Amino acid sequence: MIDKLQDNLTLEEKKILGGIFSEKYYKVAYFSGIAYASSLLLELFEKIGILELLKNNYPSSKEIIEKFDFILGAKYSLEWMLNFLSQAGLLEKTEANKYHYNKTENINPQKLLEEVTKIDKNIVFSTNLMNYVISEYPNFFSGRKKGFEIIFAADKMSLWNDYFNNENSGYSAYNSLGAFGVAKWVAGCNNLKLLELGGGTGGATSALMDRLIKENKSSPISEYIFSDVSPIFLRIGNRTIMSKNCDCFPYLLKRLDFDKPLVEQEIAENSIDIVYAVNALHAARNLVDSLKNIHKVIKRGGKIIFCEYCRPNINHLLLQEFIFCLLDNYMNVDLDCRLRPVPGFLDFPHWELNLEAAGFKNIEAIFNTDADSSLDPKIKVGIIAAVIKGEKI
Ligand SMILES: C[S@@+](CC[C@H](N)C(=O)[O-])C[C@H]1O[C@@H](n2cnc3c(N)ncnc32)[C@H](O)[C@@H]1O
């Protein structure tokens, strides 16, 4: 299925994708995404004393929480860390969900960072955020700080701005892939009314403008609604769009919550040609309900197009989660064993099920790689990104 979808691309499109997900990108994604993150987690475990316990025993997450007097809310992120390290081959995990560390060599995060910044200095926009979040985990585990206080600390907003910025090679590929999807799936259309949900810092909007300029065609978009649930992000996003000084399309700002019906927030039924989002929709509390609400405001013949971190399979852990595990609204979503078995990011088959359940048809996806869902041994990274399209017919 995945190979077949990837085969739908023209040579020119494959060239564009190859430019976004280049060998350099994978090298950096592997080093910063797996090796560096793992070394930071081991360093954190060493600092707290967990590593010593893991070396000498086979504790479960429950035993670790009791021994170190962590708050109960630490369970999910601690288990995520233990499972991420075992996924990376650094911890042994038994059938009884107990963990053990038996490696002897020390991985030095600083050394890894020096190596990876030689390949790409802009990766610091990702690693700075990772360093900050990791440094706050002891406060979170002990209950001294709540997750949202850490994530939304006023003096740390610039870290987010840098992270979602298109200068950040570790993240910008998602904005570029999203823009690629829009350009591909709106080709030949014009006069479109586009609604972006969860627009955040405006990074995805900015990448879309760049794509349209690059294509050198008159813009197919005649009205752009940039929206987010957070007034702070609306302000930041507005600054990004204004600074582009680009006349690709007129835009307006709107505070919209995709957990609530959009028709109750002044978006008329059947009024939108394209609903667009980058790394936002996985946060929906009830994903099918949100997708149904989106379906309602799209015109017949219109589309939803969104780009997301994509799990290669539903149980695979993605690095970015150690940041988002701190957020209640990332974790506390409505789960469903068929449609949404885990919180947060989905794999493509589950996106497909949710889109179908919401009434979308002709669902297609383009991935970062045409490798199948197992890890590519050469780059050690398989599917990690998807731009997905569904149509209202
Ligand atoms: C990962 S960021 C998206 C990044 C964005 N595409 C960018 O380029 O900066 C997720 C965004 O979704 C927004 N969001 C989360 N829940 C939302 C909701 N229920 N309704 C609307 N926006 C939401 C957040 O405020 C945040 O700005």
C-alpha cells in the first residue's frame, strides 16, 4: 500500500522529496533523534540514580516510581523513556515489563552534539529544546513543576519559536512536506479558501508561501484563515507571516479550537476548500469528532491536507514525545482500540481509519521514504513523516 502510494509521484516530485529528506537529513535525524536523545535520557537517569538501579536490578516502572518517590503522573513519561531506550537497543526489557541496563560504554551527549553540528549547525534549534525539557524532568517527576509550566514557561517561548522555525532542519522538513502536499493536491485549482488549523508559530504557513513562490505560478489561494486555539501563538504566527512580506494571499487571523464544532465558531458549513494543518491534529481530544467537524465546513470537492510526525507502526515511539508527554492534553485524549489505541501521533493506517470514519474519501499519503514500515538499515530511520489528503465528495 505504502509503496504503491509513493509510486504515484512523478520524477520531478521525487526529486523535490529527495531534497527535503536528503541523506544529510537522515544522518542528522538519526544522530539528534535517536543517539543524542538516548544519551540525554541515560544522563538524566544517571543524575537521578535510576541508571544505577537499572544496572544492578530489573526494576519495573512502578518500582522506580516508588523508590524515587515520583508523582503518579510520572508513570507515562517514565515508561516512555524506558521503552524508547529499549527500542533503541540500550535497555533490555523483559516479558514482565522490567528493565535492565547492561552496556559498558558511556555515550557522551556533548561529543555527539559536536559531531552532529559539524554536519548541520542548525540542529541546535532542536537540541536546545531537548536539553531544556530534559533538564526540567527531575522537577516534573518530583511534582515541583507541572508539565504545562515547563512547556509554556514565558521565558522559554523563544525555544519553541526556534524549534518550529524553517531554519530548524530537524523540524522544517514537516513544513516543507506539508507545503509539497498542498501544492500537489491543489494543482490546477484557483480561488481557494484555505483554513489552517493549529497554525502555531506560522512556520507551516511560511513554508507554504515559499513553495508557492518557488512554483512561480499565480497563487491558487484567494483567502487564508490562519487559526490557533492559543492567542499567544496567533500573535507569534502573525509576526511570522507579516515578516514574509509576501502577497501570496490575503489572510486573516482567527482563534479556533478544533476540539469544538467549527460551525459554532463562525466557520460556515460547506464554506472551505482546503483545511490545512501541520503537526496539530494529533492533539485532538476526540480525533473522529474533530475530523467530522472539519468535514462539515469543507465544500463538496474540497480537501483536508495535513502533515504529521508519523509512526512507522502504531507501537513505535517517536522522539518528539518526550517533550509532549509533559502535556495533559497530549496524553488525555479519547482512546479507542480500533481507531486510536495510543495517545499522540498515529501511523498511516490509523489516520486512514479515522478519516474514513469522519466521511473522507480518496485518502492518499506521501511519506518521507518509500521504505516499508521497518527501519531502513542504511539510515536507521524509516517512516517518520506523512502528508495526508482526504476529500469530501
Ligand atoms: C506543534 S504546534 C504546530 C506547529 C505549527 N504548524 C507551526 O508551524 O508552528 C501545534 C499547534 O496546535 C495548536 N493546538 C493544539 N490544540 C489545539 C486545538 N484544540 N485547537 C486549535 N489549535 C490547537 C497549538 O496551540 C499549537 O500551536
